[in-house]
Amino acid sequence: MPDTNAVQHFSDLALPDAVLRAVQAVGYETPTPIQSRTIPPLVEGRDLLGHAPTGTGKTAAFALPILARMDMNAQGVQALVLAPTRELAIQVAEAFAKYATHMKNLRVLPIYGGQDYTGQIRQLNRGVNVVVGTPGRIMDHMRRGTLKLDNLKTLVLDEADEMLRMGFIDDVEWILEQTPPTRQMALFSATMPSVIRRIAAKHLTDPVEINVESTAATAASIRQRYWVVSGLHKLDALTRILEAETFDGMIVFVRTRTATTEIADKLSARGFAASAMNGDMPQKQREQMVNKLKKGQLDILVATDVVARGLDVDRISHVVNYDIPSDTESYVHRIGRTGRAGRTGDAILFVTQRERRLLGTIERATRQKIEPLQLPTIEMVNNKRIADFKQSISDNLATGELSYLQRLIEDFSRDHDIPAERVAAALARMYLGDQPLILTDKNDHSERKAKQRKERDDRRPAAASERPERVRQDSRPVPSRDSNPYSKPEAAAAAPQAAAKHTDSPVAKPASEPAEKAVVHQEVTDDSRASRRRAADEAAMEMENFRVEVGETHGVKPENLMGAIANEAGLDAAFIGRIKIHDSYSTVELPSGMPKFLLKDLKRIWVCERQLNMSKVSDSSAGSSAPSASRKPKSLDGGHKAPKKAASESGSKEKSGSGGSNSAPKTDAKGEVRKKERHRDRKSKGKSGK
């Protein structure tokens, strides 16, 4: 095993050439501490217990050695990674696909709850090498016999403490007990509670134990902001920022070498002094770029992580993360190019909806809040353009000898009887060329449409940012009563793109488009139910009743529904009220004002092999409990108790552990109408018979 303290390059870690080529292609050069200490023992086949926070490069730490040990001639699933959420499962599957670019015929399949089973089974039958999934759905496939782990070589538990917090730990233990005893196992956890320690002691064999602390820290002198990519494309948004922000020098960080040249060329075409800097350039050329930046001959460098490390140029006032970094250390290194030696700086991060989880990881690791960026409006851009244009005129008037040019203008104006002002305007247009001085509303069409959709679907009440957060008994913050439960970014997210994209290696994709709206099951304890109801009582949200077409006969449990809705809607569990399980359907209390697009998404997701087909319950709805719309949720102590008679008549069961709304009587209004119609038909038949 190499001395991990001296590892400077991935080439020192005994990885095969195909993996090293992929690592180089994504721009990795120096392994992070957890990678340099984890990869060697995993390549050797040792079990491992890793105590490491998120954002330390953990995914590559276990994915690269798994790929290094992959036997491409063997049949069946060779590696299984368990993740607590669908977002992490997708992220890990994408990482495997990226690192396996040069491994022909290697297939990776993400599996998580909410997808149609048929597509998942079809992909499994075709054959996959690596499965990344959430515990509930993995367990379902194992019980069905559609996921066989007889040939499993490596099992990874990623974020084990998060699985414990979400109530998956029993499922995880069941899965572990079904796997071959000869398999290699790696367990990663940010914290090490006693339950995780017990699982490690039971299922790991002579493990290598690694403890890596996050060293991420950011300077207080750097103002950090993020923009969620929507409406405008990234390049258009960057252009707006460049035009409206006052900056001196800037580094724009991208993920690949190809992107550096593409974006630099496009910025140059838009009139900015920009140039690319990447690992393909000779060192001498890179030094020339840096000197130009220092002298003011260049304003923007578009660069990858590796080439910009250690770069210290006084005039760098802004850092833009055009592509979000893969770990927090990279983020810290990037934004550390500004705000140095007591100077202030600005860092801007572009985040897609699917990358919101990484944003939270960066905030937790750096212990600093990253504020949302309000993208400059057309008016702001135009005001800045006009101010710059006027300043350019002033600079020329102050510095140049203009008497000869002034005589030319006077002669032209006199000869053609055209006022000097119009001549000056024509010269200004010649100077501007094809680039208009003023942007028009049509340039802002896509952004305006996106903003209007957001205002319709995500109407936020007045912010309560100055109020201190209330704290639950379990130390998690309780949502403010002024907060909008549907304002979480995940609720507005579009469907994630395909989790595993085809590269040179045929990596299996999720089965169908609805699969991208998948959810994971979530276990619920009595304590967590009580905590949610206390939180809901404090939040005093107005609630509405919704019906879903899955019930006791389908094997659904309240925790299945809560996990599905919380994941899909991006809704804090504190806002989910009573869940009642009936024979063939269930009802769920959710905050009023659900956006239409979100209800449409919730209709499509699957739980217990049934599509929810969620619908709002009205007073006259047949076969469902009466709604409790526009009422405030009660705590356990003061909850509405369902009359015993009504509960027994309806055949429904109060599964959530609290009182619910009165159950619907056995014969509803529509049933009475149908009985009267049948009676009238029989009478008319009797008369015609006579």
C-alpha cells in the first residue's frame, strides 16, 4: 500500500488505465484526503469504516476502487451502493457512469422508490454491474427475486447516519443479512452513533478505520451568492451579471477543458476580454494569461480547478462557479482566489434544480449561508450600459486631441445641413456595431415567463427572517408560521434528467420519464409523529384533505406515503398532517394552496405498485372522508377524535397515531341518488308489464 500521506496523483493509487483516463477527463489531479486514504485498502479488498462528512470527495473514494476491481467477464450485480435519498442515488449513479466512460459494456442502474417496477425489472433482466438505490426499493426487488446478489463483490453504505435518521436502518440490516458473507463492505457516515457502530461491528470484517475531518472554511470577506438556473441559459445569465456587476478581474470556473474554450470564445464574441486557461495549454502560455490578467489586458479567465489552484492576482474581485464543484474543498479553493490578504471579494454559484442538495452540503461544510442572487433586470443592465457609454465619451473628451475630428464633423454638418447631434448619433451607432445599446423586453421573455410561473405557483408570504427559529425537542428547526410550505426549492424543481447518461459504456438509464419523479420510502416512529404534530400545531397552517388511490389492501403504510410526498413535494415532514389508511384508498392532510404543477406531479408517482392519482377531497366527494379544509392542525392532546361508530362503519383505520376527521358514512349522497334511481326504474318496469 502506498504512503497515503505522500500521494499527490491518482496515478499513484494503483487504479487501472481506463479509470485513470476518466479521472483525468473530469479534471481531477490530486486526490482529496479521504480518497488517498480510502482507495488503496478498497482496491486490496479490505472492509472499511469511514468517518467522513459530506463534501470530502467520498463518492470517488469508493466508486473508483469498485470499478478497479470490476470483473467484466462475470455475470450479475457485482456492486451495490445503498443511499438514503433518490437525489443521492442519482448523483452516485451519475458519478459511476462518468468514471466508467472508458469501461466498455459496464452498466450502472439507479433504483429508487416511486418508479414503475416494470422498467426497473426490464433493466435488471438485461444485466447490470452496479446498482445504486434506496433501501426500501432495493429490499422490494430482493423479495421479488428481481434483484439477485449471489455474485455481489462489494457493498457500500453511503451516509449511514442519514439512513438511521430517516428510519431505514432496519431495512438496511435486512439487506446486509441477505448478502454473501464473502463480500467486501464499506460503511461511510458523517457521525458515528451507537447503532452505526453496532452495525459496523456486526457486518464488517477486520475493517480499516478512517477518520477525515472537513477542513472547508471560507473567508468572511467573501460575499457568497447563488443563482438557480431557470428561464435564461447559464451563458445569458453570466452575461447579465458581467454587464450589471462592477468587477475588476474575474475567474469563471467550469468542469471540463472543452468548456473553458467554448465559454471564453462566446464571451469574447459578446465584447468581453476573456480567455480560456486549462491543462492542455503549455505552462508558458498559462503564465502569459496570468500576466495579462494582472496588467488589465484581460478581465476574465475561464478555467478548470487544477490550473487555477494557487493563483493569486490582486485584481480578481469575482469568482463565478459556472459549474458547481463536486466537493466542498474544491468550492473553498475556487472562491479563495478572491477576497485575499484582507481584500473583499464576491463569489457567485450557478445551481441547477438537481444540484440543490450540493448547495446545502456546501453551506453545512463551510458553516456559511449562501444568499440567493437576484439576477440583474433589463432595466439594471440598460442603466449600466448607458452609464458606461457616457463614461466612455467623457474619457475620450478628457484624454484625446479632438480638434481635427471636430472640424470634420462641423464640415459634414454644414455641407449636408444635418445637426451635429444627429451626426454624433450616427457615429455612436457605427461605434456600437451590431450590438444594441439598449436591451428590449423581448430579450427578457424567457426569464419573465419563468418568474411569472414562480409567482403563480410559489407565492411566498412576508419573510420572517428576523425571527429566531423555534427549536423542537430533537433540535431540528420548526418551520416558521409565516413560511410557505411549498416554497422549498425542491418543490419547484423540474423532473430530474436521466440519472445515468449513456457514454462510451452502455450505462443503463432509469426505465421511464415518470421515474425521474421518484421518491423513497420513509419509516415513521411514534416520536417523530408527535414531533411533526407539535410542529404543525405551532406552525398553524391551514390544511386540506387529499385522496390517494392506494390503501390497506395494497399494503401501504403511513410512512410510505409520508416519505413519498415529502421527497416529491420537497415538503418538510412537519407540514404533513394526519394520514388515514382505508381499504382501497387513503387520505392525507397537506397545507392548503398546493400549486397545480405539484399536484400534477404527485398524481403520477407510485407507491406499493400503485399510482397515487392524488386528488383534492371536496365536501361531496364519494367514498372518502370528509375534508378538513381550511382548518388548523391539532396536537395529539387537542386533536379531533373520530367517533368510534363512524370509524367502525367506514372500515378505515387511523394509522398515523392521532385522531382524524370524521369518517364518511357507509352510504354517501351519491349512493342515495343511485338507490332512488333503481327504485324508480323498478316502478316504471312494473307499470309497463301491466
